[in-house]
Amino acid sequence: MLTTLAFVLLAAGPAPQATPAAPNVLFIVIDDASWEEFTGLQLPAIQGAAKLGRVYDHFYTSPVCSPSRAQLHFGRYPHDHLIGTALPIQNGEGVPLSDVSLAEALKVEGYSTGMFGKWHVNGSALPMYAGEAARLHGYDTWRAGSINNVMNTGGSHYNWERWDDGQLYVEGIYTTHAIGDELVGWWNQTAGPKFGVCAFLAPHEPFESAPPDLLGGQTFAPTARGCYESALVGIDSKVLQIAASINLANTYVFLFPDNGTPHQVPPPGGLEQGYKLTPFEGGIHVPLIVWGPGVVPGVDSGLVQIVDLPATVLELVGAKMPAEMAKDSISFAKTLDGSDTSKRPWIWSQRFGPNGGPWVGGLKVDEWAVVRPDGWKLLQSQPLGPSTPKLKFLYNIFNDPHETTIILDPVIKSELLLLKKEALGPDWPY
């Protein structure tokens, strides 16, 4: 159909083979969606556009939002900041002001920076005004902003606390419309090189249907799962509108979710052993699609992690990477044209609690996964909940992508445990 994003992007003209001197960069972040949603639902814009971009089918995040978002903004594993699960705004844990963000690194290069939507990286006890968190971490503007999830302040996607550059008020516009429209307005009005983050609040709970104008005639059951699907289709439509303002001749676009599908609304007949909050594939394995100058369409199966986005962007724009990012963030910029392969030696993904440790009682939640480029994956899960026995499972996800068959191989298990130790480093306090 001619309204798919694929044709909108084609209208922008072919991407040149040479990278512009100062290309624009846009992150589009979807809140909670695993691979099954992108293959099982009707998302004509994203699915059509994926054919024009580079799809990374072994891209990994953390099992929950705050650790993932800390990585995409700061290029460091979240355990460096003792962020292991969602950050409550009333607590002081989070990324300190002393850490350099991707936005700050780009500002040094003359970039304008804009943040739109969900932040969820700091607590209120830090030496900052909560409504200015993103701006104090390098963003010139933060509009249609939410410090965390709308449900955490008693709101909904149609009635929520919205921050616009330090001003707080109650918003009645559906979150996807508000966030997307602010991004488009800023993008069209901002001259020179720019870096924008469009971080949608949907389809995260509360599970509410998107307005009809975003549904393209699709209908959904009046259930939590139906509302979740509706909200994701709504984002698909909003991405189509955003694309009309993007010129791929001078802009890199990265689209990805922050973690997998919520465990309360798994896909019908779900294939995965676990979803959001777990280190199973349904919780941490999500799509990444990249478009832009010199990007060659196709599928890349190399290991890539959300922590790698800052290093990749900084290489693409020719900017210097802050020293603290270099430890964890590994650029995959040279894979975008298919001429090179990922240099990531392993994936490390983790959910732990409480945040902010060390804590005298140890970790109440301690779930993690390590994945090697040969497909071997070792994970630790607490399937019966916090403070219950921690079980380890070994799989080969290349042969068994849905983790149905546990493998007993003590040699490989011990090798992966050594990688876990290397990932955590000598300063891990637990």
C-alpha cells in the first residue's frame, strides 16, 4: 500500500554512499515489545520500512526499562551505576550528573539535542530538579517529557504528568501523539546538525487503546492484550508521520524497543519461555532497525547491544568518545554498509534489585544472561519470584531460538561463567 513508511522513505531519495560531515541522528524508542510483535502484528509502516534498512536480529537490551535507558544515553553497563531495575522517582539512585551522556558528547561537536518522552534514568534525591533531569544531562530541550511511567503518578496515556522544559502540567493528549508531534515540531524548526530521542511511553501499561486516528482501520479486542496491540499499531502510525520529516540523505534513524513484551500480555501462543523482567529471549532480544546514509539494507546477525549505540553514533559523526564509555560501548558503525562484522565478544544483560547497593541482605533479585557469538547462552532466572532459588539454564539460541531444550555441558557453562565475571568486573559489590 502506498501509505507505508517504505514509500515515504523512498521519497526522501536514495541514501548516498558517503557519510555527511555532520549527519543528524534520531533514536525512536518503543516501550516494551519483543520480536514476536514485529512479526505477528500488522505494523505496515515499520515492516515496510525495515526492507529499506539494516535489521539487527541479535540485538539485546536489559529485561526492564531503566537499565536499558541508562545504556542508550550513557554507553555504560547499568551495573556501573547500580541500576538493576526500574528506578522509583522518590529515591536517589540513578546516573550522577558527573557522567557524560551521548547528548553532551554531541553538543561538544555543535549538535542541537532534543529529548521527547520517557526519561526514567534518575531519582529525585539527586542534586537536580526532577523536571530538568534530561536537560541537565545534555539535552537542549525536553518536551512531552515523563520522568518515569504514567501509571507511577496515578495517570494514564490520556491523563498524565507532562514536563516541558521544567514546566509541569497535566496533559490530556494521548502520549504517542504528544511525544511524536513535539519531536516533529522540534526537528523541522531546528537548523544544523541535531540529535533527537523520541521515547514513546506506549505500549507500556496501563494498557489502553490508541485513538482511532492512529489505528488505520484495524480493530482490537477490549482486553489488556488487545489494548497493548492497539497501542503498538498507534506507534507504527506515528512513525509514519515522523518519517515525513526525515531526510535519509543526512540522517541516521535507529528504531528499537527498550525490552521485550510485558509478561502480563504475552503474544497469543507465545513462543518464548519468558518475557519482560526475565533474561529469556522474550525479555531481552528485540529488533533494531537502522536507516541512513550509506546503510545497506539487509539482515545482520552479529551480536549488538543497546550499550553500543553511543559508540556507534559517535563514530558515525566523527566525534570523540568519552573515556568512561569506551569500557562497555562497542561501535558497530562499520557493519551498517555490510563491509564488516560486529566486534562484540559477548552480550551481558542483567536485572537485579534493589538498586543502589550494596545492601546488607544481598541481591533480592539476581537474573542475568550472557550470550556468545557462537549462539551459546547461559542465563540465571528466579522463576518463582524474588528471594527464591536461582536456576541456571544453558541453551544454544542458534539451534534453539526459543530456548526449549536445556543443555548440560559443564565446560561451556564454566566458560560463560567466566564471561559473566569479566562483564561485572572487580568492583561489583555483591
